[in-house]
Amino acid sequence: MTRAKRASLATISKLVFMGLIAASTGLASGCGSGGSPTGTNSPASNSAVTTSTSTSTSTSTGTTTTLSAIAWSRAQVMPGSYDTLWVFVTDNGNLNTTTMDVLVNGTAKGLPTSGPTPFGIGQGTGQLLQVSPVPSAGSSVQVTVQDLQNNTVLSNTITVGAAGSFIAGNLPPTFATVTPARGATAQGTNPDLVFAKATTATAYQVVVFQIGTNGQGNPVISDIPCAVVVTPSGSGNQTYQVGSGTPATSFANLALPASGTFFWHAVALDGNGYGVGTTIDVAGFNAAGTGTPSQSVLATWPYFTSN
């Protein structure tokens, strides 16, 4: 890697990790503090993440709509002191996204009529909703939306857990990304993402953020080309190949653009689809303040380039 390339990526690292970016697509415009789920100090359930509680089939088109959702507090999973819950929900193209809303304990939050933020390189393969503040521990979270045939569809119900309850085995260095490592180059458009197993997790969300630039030339999160939920397999490191495989749930699962720059991480999930751990050293990033975190801290959220 050239010196100029290293300098450029170092600048991106500092801006992204310190939470100083404002994404052009709105992907980083809200942020969250708050919970990991109740019971994260207990062994994970053997049940898979619940995928849906309601489906809708249009009699005119035969189209079936099933919503799958997961959620996590941004402040616990990503650097920054933000009181926002990120909710990922599937989108099969049969949804009127302007009607999409989040129910907290059965009450609609009233999202803007512009709808949620689509991602997946503009193909609408997933939607990101942001709820602020993070609902209190024990609250139920569910996504509601109308499909294009005006049927109401509900996602699975997610239970918010207590803040600060991540256990050590669900955090770095035990739960960590392995490959691609920080600074890896020319990984191809369908790289293998390898991460260690978390102590307490029923499933994992693997996320790849694409880094672009805004009108001022500053780096921003421009897209989420890959965001999938995968179930644990075997006893060793876990591997997911971008754009392939049969994930339990896919919010976006597209080959990466060539000559792009990306960050990635994995989130441990409980049986309800709520985040119970992260491969990112969030505490280390936040402790660095406006400075640059140490290399060991930076390594927990690696960047890589495609070719």
C-alpha cells in the first residue's frame, strides 16, 4: 500500500470512528445508546432468531410479503454517544415504505412520511429505521408497514434489553473480526468475512459499510451493500462470503463495487434479534475523544478495499 493510500485510509478511519461524519444517504444521521437484551449473561437459546410474526399474500398478485427485523443500540454497537435504536428490516419490493413505522410497546413512533432509509446500492433490498431515544429495557419493538396491495404486515417482535449488559465474550478481543484485516487491499467484490464466535449469541448480523465522500470531499457512509443475519456453524471461526450463501435473513447481500473502500463488523444477536455484542471496541474509540485511537482499537473495525 502506498504512503498516500495509507494516509487517506487513516483520515477515513479517524473521521468515521470518531462519529464526525454525516452520511449523505442518512445512514449515519441518528445514533443510539441503550440496551443489550435481558439475559445476556445466560447461555444463548438454541432457537433461531424469529423471522416473522405476520405475512401478507395478495389475492390479485399472489405476492407474499414477510418482514424480518433486527435491532441494536447504536451507542453500544458503534462509536459515539448517541441515543438511537437502529432497526434493520427486509424489503422485497412489495412494500409502501412511506407507511413503514416502528411500534414500541404497541404504539407507533410516527416516522417521517419520507419513509426509512433504503440501502443495498439503491436496490431497496433493506430498510433502516431509527428510533430516538432508545426504548427502555423490556420494551417491545416491532415494524409495521402496508404492502402495495394495502395489507398491513408486521415484523417479528424484538425485546430491548438493559444497557451495558454485554458480557466479555461478546466483545473484543474474544469476539473479533479476523479477515479481511485492517488495511487489507484488493479483496475482490465477494470477499470472505471471517469473525470469531461470541460466547452468547443465537445468530450474527454481518454488516459492510461502503465509504464515499460528500460535497466537501469528506468521507461518509454512502451505502450498506451487505447486511445479513447468519446462524453459528461449528466451533471455530465463522465465515460469510459477501453476496452468496443462504443467510437466515438478508437485508442486503450484493457484490461489492470494484475499487471501493469499506468497513465491516459483526454483531452478536439473541433469539429475538436484538444486539448482545459487537466486534468493535466501542469503549476504546469513545475514550480516544477527538484523537486517533490506538492501533489495537482501530483494528477492531477494519477497513479494506475491493478490486
